[in-house]
Amino acid sequence: MADQEEENDKIAQNPGLMEYGHTVGGAVIRPEDMGKIKSRSVLAMRQQTDLQMAQIYKQMQLLAEQANLIKNRIEVSERIYSAQMSFEPVINHTYYLYERPDGSDVLSMIAPNEWGKSRPFRRFVAKVFMLADHTWDVEYNPEDASVDVQPGS
């Protein structure tokens, strides 16, 4: 009976649940290096989040550029609305912004090439198109690179 008990001690009750091979012909089970697995996982996670952060940064840059364009449209619109105009501008029409010799601005319906030889203004500043939101799409005079969009300048 002692031999039977000693042999029962050597037999596994649930051999399929053991952490190691229990017979000579069993599969080799090697413990995993958890540090290596975790470091690979952390590296993959960092690469993925870096890509996502770069994408969000690009979106933020685009939004900042759009905000600057809107800010510039506001500044130009204020300059145009502070200019002298002897008519009421109509949406979806093109007008022309000129600067007088005294530095004041004038909005006109007459294009620079329609004035002929007698041009009563110091310079042509911009061709402007009134948008539906009462701001202006501005096409600056390409010959005048020193245009300042600040109101009253």
C-alpha cells in the first residue's frame, strides 16, 4: 500500500492544467519574458498615439489658419466700411478700394482701367467682392505689395 501512495504522489490529478510539461514527450513550455512583451506593447502604443497627436496638431494648425483668415476678413471689412462710399454696396458685386492723396480710403464701382487718364486717387489698393455675410473677399493690387489691412491706415 505504501508503494501505491508513493506512486499516486507522482501522478498529476489534472495534467492538462499544469504550467509545465508533465511527460517526457510533452510540449516544451517556456515562460514568457513579460518585460519584453510589455516593452513591445508600450512601443506600439506610443507609435500609434504619436501618429494621432500629429494628426490632431495638423488639424489645429488648419483651424488656426482659418481663424487668421477670418480675422483678416474682419479687419479688411472694417477698413472698407470706414472708407467713403457714395452708394450702398450690394452682395455678390465687385468694388474697388482706392486711397486718396490725404490717406483716406474710398470705395468705388469704377475699376482702375475705367478711369482713363485722370485718376483722382493716389493708388489702387484692392479689388473687393461683397460676400453674403457682409464681409469682403479681397484681391490686393499685385503692383502694390505694401498694402496694410489695418483700419484707418
